[in-house]
Amino acid sequence: MERHPRKLLTIITEAAIERALVADCRAMGAQGYTVLDVRGGGAMGDREGAWEGDRSIELQVVCADDVAQRVAEHVLGTYAPHYAVALYLSDVQVFRARKY
Amino acid sequence: MLLSACIPLLTYPVLRSGVRLAAPDAASIAAHYGSVSVVTFAVAQGVLARAGQPSEPHLAVLVALMEAPGIVVGILLARLAGGAPAVASNPAPAIGPWRRWAGLAHEVAFGKAVVLLVGGLLIGWISGPEALAPIEPLFSGLFKGVLALFLLEMGLVAGARLPELKQAGVRLVAFGLLAPPVLGLLGAVVGHGLGMSVPAIAILATLCASASYIAAPSAMRIAVPQANPTLSIGVSLGVTFPFNVLVGIPLYVGMARWLAG
């Protein structure tokens, strides 16, 4: 089966901005996304997810390289200065190119 | 509603000059105190019921009415003070600011707590007391037990925030202890002025004294990203919430009785 190279953009951040972040990804060309509830810690302290205000999410977007670049730049410029944000990019291969 | 909108206007100057906080932090904490804590309300209801003076069920409307105005005023204070952007410093080119505001308005007006409270009241009003009978054991009988478990859980969460209060400093902790009785007295006096019953005055005082730690943190995190959430959540959940449950509520019930003569 034919395989197509794509990027997996992973954004780990505060649950409070989930809705805005998903809307931004959509507006910038992402066709789909996956959100996981996660826990962790970093420079901005530990986030244990003990209650509503302390929840964290991992947003995964499989998309074309240019979309990943646009979203990453936007997230780093807009959200990273004030929110807990971890962001990384990895290479993935998909089977159905049209979907991503 | 007006009362809850006034609270941030009263607390903001105190937080700025008394506690010496930066404008975004002061506005965020002011919004937390302007909004209300549903759990504190539930404890006050329980205390009143145990004292043989059950509060009127429709007082839950007050919670729904008083949740949002304080948050809105807090956001406006942050905007006026520092020109804080609606969401972040660099909005996406694809998304206009109006959509950010619309999203925020939706968050505040249709937050889980408000929808559940107003929805519950509407369901109760439409179905009437007869419909309540079959489900009463779950919602009335088990309520105290569930509340006890919930308070235990909240105690653990609140306790976990205590180390963070070191960052907040003595002045903010003092604010967390002094603001509730002062705001509670304000609520009690207004309630008395409006000719409310003793349980209603006690509930209004409790709501004024309480600080939100569920709705307000989410809303303020979106609206005022510059504010440090550790400070606002630390003081509202780590100081004011336990203070109200242990000392405040009996005090507000006492105020209500004393005012009503």
C-alpha cells in the first residue's frame, strides 16, 4: 500500500484554551485532531488535573508540513508566553493522503 | 447581580495598593471573589437545614445570577488597567477578536455550573413536586453523604495548593482571610435592606463572601492570560474556601440572625 509523509504536531497545554486552540488549528487548515487528557509538570509547575482549573490536554494534529509550521508559529507566538505549552513535531506516514 | 458586579470594584483597589499586586493579578483575583462558590453555597444550605431554618429552594437562582457578573467586571478591569488583549498577545490572523469575545461570553454565560443550576431549576419548575418524589432519595437523602465526600476531596485539593501560597505572600493570605467576613457583612446588610428572610440573608452573605475556584479560573485563564493562576487559585481555594466552610458560614448565619433581630 502507498504511504505518504505527513507531520504529527503534538501540543501539550492547559485545558482552558482547548476550544480556542482547536478552532485555530481548523482555521489554519488542519482537517482533524485528537485530544487526550493528560497530567504532568514543567517550568510553570505541576499540573495534576485534580479539578477543572488544573486540567491539561495533549492535542495531536496530523497534517501537511506547511500547516504544522503555521500552527506551531501561531501557538508559540500567541499562547506560549502566558500558558503552559509543550510543543513538538514528528514525522509520520499516512495511508490516505486526502484525509490529512 | 449588581452586588456581585460591585465586589471586584471594591476588592481590586485593595489588591492593587494593599496587597501590591500587578494589575492583571489583582483583576483576576477580584473576579474570583466577585463570582461565587457553589460548594460553599451547598454547605451553607446544609448548615441552615441542620439549624432548623432551611433556606428557600429558589435561592439557587442567586448562585446562577451571581456567578457571571463578577467575572465580567474582573475582565473589564484587566482590560482598562493594562489594555490586556481578549485572549492573547498576538491573535491569529484568521480569527477576529469578536469571535474570541463571543467564545468568552459563551464560557461565562453557559458554563457547566450555570447550565446545570438553571437547567435543574427549570426541570423542577416544569415537573412540580409530585415528580420529585421518586427521585427524592437520591437527591435529598444522599446529598449530605455525597457533599461530605466531595468536601473531603476538595480538602485534599485545597491542601495541595497550600505550598504555592508561599509565592503569594502574607498580604494575599491576609486578604483571603479578611475579605470574606467584610464581603459577607456587605451581603448580609444588603439582604436585610431588601427585606429577605434570615436563611436568605445568610445565603446572600455566604455567596458574597465566597470565591469561585471552578468557573472563574477557566474564564480568567482565557481572558487574562498574563495573570498568574497560582495566586488566584491559591488564595480562593487554599485560604478562602476552608475559611468559609469552617468559620465563615456560622458567622454569616449569626450576622443574618443578628440583623433580623
